[in-house]
Amino acid sequence: MEFNLNLADQSYIKRTFREACKNLGIEDGSSMKDLVIYDMTDGTRTSTNLKGMDAYIDGGIFVLRLLHVLKTLGAKNAYINVIEEKHKERVNYTDIYKALQKHAKLYEDFATKHGYRLKFLGDYKYRIEPIHVIRRILRERLKERFRGKELRIKLRSIDIDLRKYLKGLEKNGDVRGYDLRQYIKKLQKKTSKNKGFNAYLLVNYSTKWAAKHKKKLKHLPNVNAIIRHTKGYVGGDMWIYNKFDKNTFVYAQNASSSVNWSDRQMVYLVASAFRSFLLNSGSHQSKVYKRGEDKLVKHLRESKLSMIHKNLHDNEKMFPKRVVIFSMFGPEIYEF
């Protein structure tokens, strides 16, 4: 399937954002520079008719459209979860990896043209190809040194971590086949001087890895709006170490599939995250209540069971999207 990256007109994004802020009852963007979204992509396999790697390629296009909206509106940073270390154990990891290969050139062109700095977070000590690719590379290497029965015995004897074993064979710099880590290194270097926007992409990431590499994350921005697609939790290995102290949670019921989101809906998703950020600013750990504010909270939250539910859908062709955010009074549900 052919995929095209069609980015919304910037004037349309700004105009629609002003409309969204008005409908959501918030200011129209003076604090957008402080918004740091962590978008947890998910649901691409089950939300469209796309199959295999095509579903994940489409998910990558969703991310680029989201980054385009954020940068247009004045945001400076965002985190995107791509794959965690445990993804390599999934039965469909080959599809995911093939999509990542397709994404590489697409992301390079996007970042170069529009001024994005790409920074990758994850463990790149060992190659991250699917295990059958690792086995094929190992087999090719061993065939150069062994023959016949000796080769078969050698192949059967490799019961250690194949990625670790391959790294040992590649110490002399003889790297076989496509190695995504090398492209990641190239992308980081090529975009390192871009100053318009910092996109932190979590590829082969885990919280355990991050805990061992605190210095790599020390000077990165704090997350203040987690957007979680299709699920109501943050997986244990997808927490960004020491960056969640003042976060807010935005549940997006719909998957991060580009073909299912209009430009208007992308803008409203960002505006919803922005409202969540504004509503909860100053309420973490050191909240100080103004006179009478505690009584108002008690009345709305405990007595009235406050909940906002608004339908802001514009009768467009795309099915409505739904997000749920939270204030100190209760949940807020928006459809658009």
C-alpha cells in the first residue's frame, strides 16, 4: 500500500485550535510552549483494515501529523513511545520491524524539511532485528568458518543470547545486513542541530534501561500530559524515569491510526491534552487551596459527583473520537 504524508495547513491548525480552546473553555495557547506530551501509540492492528506492517506504517504517519500540529501551535518537546524491549518477544515483531525500516527515510525527510531534532531513547547495545534475522546472520557468519557436521554442531551449541553472541562476532566492524541502530545513529547526528522542536522517540526502551542510564535523561523535559491510546494504563516498562512527577493522564479511546483521524480531530486531541495540563498545573504535591476552594471541591466532587460530558463532533466523515481527562472535581469526557 502507498502511504502519503499530508500535513495540515498551519493557518488551519491555528484557527481550529482557537475554536477548540473556546469550546473547551481554556486560553488559546500562550502556555503551549510548556506543554510536553508523551503519546503512547497503540491500537493500530485493530482499528483499520490495514494488515501487517501497513498498520504500523500508518501509525508512524499519525505520529508525524501529531508532531506537526504540536510544533505549529508552539510546543517545543514531545515524547513518543515506539517499541519497548519486550516488543521483540511478540509474534508480530517482524511486521513492526519492517514498518520501522520504512519509517526511517520518512522520518529523516520530515525532520530535515521541517526542523525537528530527533533523539532516540533505548538500549542499542545489541542488534534489535527479529530473532529469525539474527539467526540468518549468524548462520552466514558461521558458514565462513565451519562446514558440514561441524557447522551443524556449532549451530546447535549456540544456546546463549543470540544478540550477544552476534555482537561478539561483529567486534571487528563486519556488520552484515540492515542494522536499524546504525540508521538511528545517523538520524540523531543529521538532525542534532535542528532547534525548532525536540522529538524524543522511545525505540527498544525499558524503564530498567532508563534507570541504569539516568544521565541520558537528566536534562530532558518533564512530561505533563500522557496521552494513552486505547488503554487506561501506562505499562511498567514504558515509564520515563524521573520525568512523570507532574504528569496528567489523557485517555484516548481511539487508536493512533492516521487514516482514522481528520486534521480537526488531531488538533482537538492536542487541545484536550492542553486543557488537562492547565487544569492540573499547580496541583501536584504542593497544592495550596485558596480561601473557600476546599469547600467548592468538596461540593462538586463529593456531593455533586461532578462530570463534564460534551459532544463537539462536527458531523464530518470521520467517526467521532473520544478523550477522557481529569480535573480536581472529576472526569471530563469530550467527543469530537
